[in-house]
Amino acid sequence: MTQAMVQVDGLIRRYAGRAVIENLSFAVQPGEILGLVGPDGAGKTTTLRILAGVLPADSGGARVAAQDVLHDPEAVKSVISYMPQHFGLYEDLTVDENIRFYAELFEVAAAAREQRARELLAACGMTPFRRRLAGQLSGGMKRKLGLVCALIHSPQVLLLDEPTTGVDPVSRRELWGILYSLVFGGVTVLISTAYFDEAERCHRLLLLHRGRQLFWGTPAELKGMLPGAVLSIASTDPERLRAALAGADGLLSAMAMGDALHVVVNEPARRIPELRTRLEAAHLAFDGITTVAATVEDVFAYMVSREPDQRGRRP
């Protein structure tokens, strides 16, 4: 069996006596994309910072590219690249000058740097902008330049902390195209995101909530864990519908999604007429109830709804 490129076992990190990361265990194979998925405060950034060797853990084990990150964090830094949410581009330097700066930090030879820069800039569609100041780039182009700088030394593992936050849809798609090309070349990618639609693009997912690991596996495996079916109830006011359906028989979870309420129920054929009757009795307008395919967000909402609250009680 191929040795995991990233192996984490029982990882724990505390802040002020509170566990921010609690007993995480997962593995990432070479040439795989792992998505760290969850809301703000879930522990995504802390996990990536520990794996990058910039933050110590309190206990557990973590190996990246066969290096023991917790006992020798410096050893891992030559084989990884870590791109935090606010990557340190120098806005008064040009695109080329930023790339040269990071190449020199990683001691990349000039000839290799130029060839690598040409390849990466072409892949990002940024070749025409080599002489433009970084401060004059759009948000999406700055993220792509950050990715070029992070990749200039050909790392084995790429750690990305929410690289598409605040980026327009076209740039998001382009960034993902670049990630897939890296994976085809054998690079292992760990990417954190709060966008559940991006989770569908990953080979495996690590779902986090309040520092706890809810799930690790493929998106298909995650969706297979849902114990019922997902119903979509179209409405201009899904929150009112959610309040009206609270406590309904067979209702496992409910979440407003745009102009619809998504509910998970245990017996859809039986529950659809029951839910319709309940909404009509409450005189709430809706445009029909249909069965839809489960998404990562649907399953995440269900799993969170099953989590005990801070007093240890389940909803």
C-alpha cells in the first residue's frame, strides 16, 4: 500500500485550556486533494498551521512527506508550501519581482526559476501581467499570483487556507483548474474552504465542527451516511417554514438554502403529504415539495444537528 503523504493521528491543540483541535486522525495519499470543510472556528486554519510547522500541537502525531512535523517542524518546510488566507505579496513589487523574491527564499536556481515561472504563469493566464505591480491586480489575480509564488520551488505538499474566499466565480474555477493540473503531476493538496460546493471537487473530505472531526472520507461516502431523503420546499421565506415545521414527525434536520428550505426526512413518501398539510394549516405560502439529491451541505447540516450542545445534550 502506498505510504500516505500526510498522516495525522490523535492531534490535539488547546487555546486557554479549550480544545480547538480535538483528536483529529486522517490520512492523505500522494496526488490527492483533501478538503477541510467547516464554518469559521471549526479548526481548519489551526490544522493547516500545525501541518505547516508554524504552530505546535499539544499532543498526537503528524507526518508530512515522511517528516515528523511535531518533533522537527523545520524539516518539513522544504517539501511543502503553505498559503495562508492573507498571503504576503508585496504590492509595490511587480508580478515577476514577487516571484523572484519567493524563489530566492527557497533557494531556487535562476534558470530553474525562470522556466518554472513561465509554466506557472501560463497555467494561470497571467503571462501578460508579469510587469504589473501586484497592488494593481484584481483579487482573483492576486490569489493566482500567490499560488505561483507558493509553487515556485515545486513542493510535494500544498497547504491552502481558504484560497478562494472573496474571489469571483471565474477565478475560482480557474484556481481549481490549476489545482487539478498539480494533482495530475503528483502534488498532494490540502485545502480549507467554507464553500460546500467546492467540497464536491475534492477526492476526500475532512468535516470539522468546533474542532471536532465529524467525518473523513469521499464525498460519495459522506452522502451515503444520510439516513433519509432530502426534500426541497420552494419559498420566499424559508426561515418561517423552518420554524413552522420544527418538531414535525420524521423531520431529521432543516436548513434554509437560498429560496428554498431543505429538510431531511426518514420516509419521504409518507412525510411529504404530512409536511404539506402542516404548512397549509399554518397558512404559509410555498411552491411545492420535491425530492432532491443530497449535497455535502445537506449532510453537514444533518450531522451538526445531531451534535450535542455545550451541555452535552442532543437536539
